Amino acid sequence: MKAIVINQYGDKNELKEEELERPEPEADEVLIEIHAAAVNPIDWKLRYGYLEDKFAFDFPIVLGWDAAGIVTEVGKDVSSFKEGERVFVRPELTNRGTYAEYTTAKSDLVAKIPENISFEEAAAVPLAGLTAYQCLVDVGKLESGNKVLIHAGAGGVGSFGIQIAKNMGAYVATTGSTKNVEFLESLGADEVIDYTKDDFSQILEDYDLVIDTLGGEIQDKSLNILKKGGKLVSIVGEPDQEKADELEINAQSHWLIPDGEELANLAEMMKNQNLKPVVGTVFPFSEQGLKDAHELSETHHARGKIVIKVRS
């Protein structure tokens, strides 16, 4: 099968097309013919070698951990899926990711794609959608009527987070640039702070929850807008626990846990038109296509999700 791999750590030019053997599903897995994949910051961070200490993968490494496609084979112990079904998944993090024509995944990590959602839209969901869901629901314990600030609302995690939080009955504030203000309002944000003009920490106060997607100074300032007992959940780095303790705030980082049941919850929201994947740019499944996709992701200014069209 065709795959885009890296054989050593480095810049985008390490992305190379190769022929790899098609994987075979284990007893508890399904084989998926991939129609669309997506690019996330973890892809190029791993490509550069920034995560080498955390994930010591053998080369060649197939990057990519979002996939949407069709089940073509099921393991002998799998009864929840059958051949021909449209599915999407955030598979386990291994050196055989989803920049490929086929992938395998444990069946309990897979969910069915609603009929009203395309493969490209579905591929945009698993990693970013599950990250947003888990930060808000599992870790943040968001409740109806709570006030939540979601940073970088136009990005992958942010665009899902705004919609999920609104579905839960929360008051949602978000940050973004001037060009994205109307877009963020269209997602349902109650309050949009244009970071090119205003400092969110001078405007917002007494918030219940902050979802930090940026880190650094933004993370530090975010602690100041939370009320006592409030929570900060970061997906980019460990918060300052000393400051959090002083302010009587619960601050922690979160690393995505793949979960097919939660992915099915997101599918139900999409089926009911309460959640719309924001597909920003679609690139072809080729060496150049992946290089261009990585280059865009590294700018940190992509609107919505970057998707790779693997099959028509």
C-alpha cells in the first residue's frame, strides 16, 4: 500500500512516499480502507523529533492519527462492526499512523460516521474533537450555566470546544484574530476577544473553566480570570502549580485518551446537527501535499482542520 513516511527526524522534506505492506487486523481490530486523514500539531512535533523521549518509535514512521474510511476486514473477535461500514477513528499512537491507504484499529476505538457527514469532515474530528470533549467533560467537569474560556477558537480543538460547550449549556468566551471574529460567533461563542486589540485577562473574570491551547504567557494570564475553585486544563504544557495553589485553582494538563464511545457521542451530535466539523484546507495524498499541509499546520494560524484526501 502507498504511505507517506519519515525515515529520520527533521523538517517537512523528510516526508517520503513508500510502499509498505498492508496491515492485517488482530482479533480485536478492524482493517480500514482510509478515504481521508487529518494533520495535527503532534504530527510535525513528532516529525522534528520533539517527542522522541516520549515515543521511541522505530523507523519508518507513518505519521497521522486521524482517519475516516470503510471497514474492509474485521478481526475474529469483533462483532460491533462489519465490512462496508463507514467509520472514523483516533487509533492508538504507534509508528503506523494514518498517512496511508489502510490502517488497523482496535474496534473499541472506532465509531460509525453519520450519514450526513463526509469522509473529509469525519477525518477532522477524532483527535481534536475528542481532545475538546475530554477537556470539557471528563477533566473540566463543565456544567450548564458555567462560564468557560476556550483559547484559539478558530483552531481544531477550539472550534470543536466552542460547539460542545454550547451544547452543554455553558457561556462560552474565546480568543481569536480580527479576521475570525465573525466565524467564531457563527460557531456559537457568546463573547469573542480579538487578541490583536484586547487583552482577555483585562476583560474576563470569575470563570469556571479555561481550556488552554497556547501555553506560555497566555496560560499564566488565564489563571487570573478563574474564580476560586475554578479549573484550567492545558493541552500544551504543565501549568504553574505553585501559582494555581495560591489562587486556589485546579490546574492540570491533559493528553488525549482514544475512546470509541466518546467518539460515538460526537457522532450523535453531528447526526443531530449540533456539531459541525470545520474543514479548513484539503490537501492531496502525496509527498508534496503532506509537506504543504505540515507547513500550514506549523504556522499555528490554520482555520479549522487540515485534511488529507486519500481517496475520492
